[in-house]
Amino acid sequence: MPIETEKASSNEPVRYAALDSWRFLAALGVVAYHYESHFSSIAAAPSHRLFMFGYFVDFFFVLSGFVLMHTYGAKVTNFTAYRDFMRRRLARVYPLHAAVTLVFGAVAIYLAVAGVRMRDASTMDPALIAPHLALIHAWGFGWQPGLNFPSWSISAELFVYLLFPLFAILLTRAGVAATFAAALLFAIVMELVRSSLGMRSFTDATWDFGMLRAVPTFMAGMALQRLVMSLPRLALPWWIAHAFMALVIALLFMQANIYLVLVSFVAAVGVLAITERGGRRTFLQHRYCVMLGDASYAVYLLHTMFQVATLMLARKLGFTQWPELIALALAGTVIIVTVSIFCYRWFEAPARRLLSRPFIRGNKLTGVAPTVRANP
């Protein structure tokens, strides 16, 4: 989910602020999905209407590919530039991930030492701490979901960051159409291999090699950026872009075919980018919306611990009906967003500046300002 912005050419947006605002709204979709999933375990009438909102992580992958291509393009052309690129990425995503992992890890160790029994003890297995801290728990080294399980997508992001120069070379030399075709072929082969091995669809992969799930959508996002750049500027009204996103949300709510949803994610990012590139203003570019976009990474990484606490409160209060559970979820979401804003301002941004400072001078990405962008 995390991205960084640089000074773009004079003819291009420095930052796609409206896209970042939609990243925040997509993060809220994941939060809503997990709230429904948690509360269905105690609800008198379990519901799974928001089941597909969890696929917003694939929207993050498309968006990451698009913005990284916009930010770095063909700049990562040698080892020094690649090293600095990876340092900037890690400075953006790792500090908060490590902090949250250590919190979950401390709880897991306490529960193991105290002999506390849980409904699903595997979710708090202390053995998961090491692969989580190494950010490889979506590479087949996690062996089960656990701890801060949504962070599997951050592990997947790291994987595609590592491969970014190869994807950029493919895109530069083979072109947009060939890159889209390669992304589609990779998805088809991955699905066939997983099916032959008796594994679940790649669209549901998380701890079980979920890093490969990010590859086709990330590549599609990169190719989409080049496609958008090749088009003439179109002054589209923003209602078209927002209506397109509303259609995407409707597809998720109706639990449409997942492959159709993935295609709609790519198309939606394209429509949003074309509209923003056209130069018309929208409320999503307001500084408060930009602030929420900045906080989206923290919303994604922090929401699980707050939701566990909310679930425990719901059990204690005896809530089993959806109106009262929804009210509790809304209150919890307000707390999550508020804490995430402060977390970004007082922890994420300072940590990124601190970790990036030694590498700003004399690198091959000169002219790149260590400014912001968020994640999953």
C-alpha cells in the first residue's frame, strides 16, 4: 500500500492526491470487511455481505504499481539507484510494521508463557514473529495466518518492490500491451499451478505465497501509468470517476466474479488518474482528504488490534444484533482513523525521515524529494 512521491515533470501532477484519498476509502473497506468477519462470530444472524471488500488489497497493488512507476519510472537503472530505492521503500513501510509486529509478538509470548488458551492458538504462535519481522511471511515462510495477519500484503509489496526494476525494463522494452499480456499470463499460469497442487485460488492467497498474488496487479498498475501518460489530457468531470468507483464498490457488494473485480480495479485507477491528470479540482484533493490518505497505511496496519478489543467489548456487553454491532464498529473506526492520523504524523513520517536522511545526498535519484505516500 505505501508509495512515495517525487517532483514530476512540469506537465504532470506531482502527486495524485485524489488517488491517495481513494486509497484511504479502500482501507476503510478492508476495515469494514474485518469488522463484519469478527462480529459474525457473535451475531445472532451472521452476515458476509462485505466478504469481497477484503479484495481491496488488490486495488492497493494496482495503485502501488501505478504510483511507483509515476514516481521512479526508469530511474532505477543501476545498483546504487536500486539500493536507494529499496531503502526509501523500507523506510516507508517497515517502522510501523515492525512496531505493530512487536506488540503482537509480546502478546503472543505472554499468552504462551501464561498458558492462556485461545479459540485459535495458531493465530498467536510466537514462532511467527521472526518471519513477520523479516517481512517474508507471505513468501511461504509464515506457514499459517497469525499475529497482525493483514500485514501479509506488506510482505507482498516488498516482493514486488524487489522486482520493480525488472518490471520496468520489461515495460520500457516490450511496451504497454506486452506488459499487460505478461501480467495476464502470469495470473493464468499461477492459477493453473496452484490448482494442480490443490491450493486455493491465487486471488485468496495470503500467507500461502501471497507475494505472487501481487505480481500481476502490480505489473498492470505500472503498465497503466505508461498508458495514461501516452493519452492526451482529458478534462473529464469528476462525477464520472467517482461513479466508476461506486460501480466497483457495487460489484464487490454484489460479490461479482473476482476476475471481473480485478479488471475493474485496473480500469478504476486508470479513470481516476486520467481525470486527475486533466487538471480539474475535486474535494478529494483537499488537505484534509490528503491527510486521510497519508493515514491510510496506519489504518490498514493498526485496525486489527483495535478490532480485537472491540470484539472483546461486544462480547462483554452481550451485543448480538447488527444495529448495536454496527454502532460499535463505527465508534471503533473513528478511533482507528484518529489514532492513525497521529501515528502518521508523530511516528511514521519522523521515522521515514530519520531512516532516509543518510541516503538522500549523492544518490542516483537526485531531485527526488523524500515526501509522502501511503499502502494496503
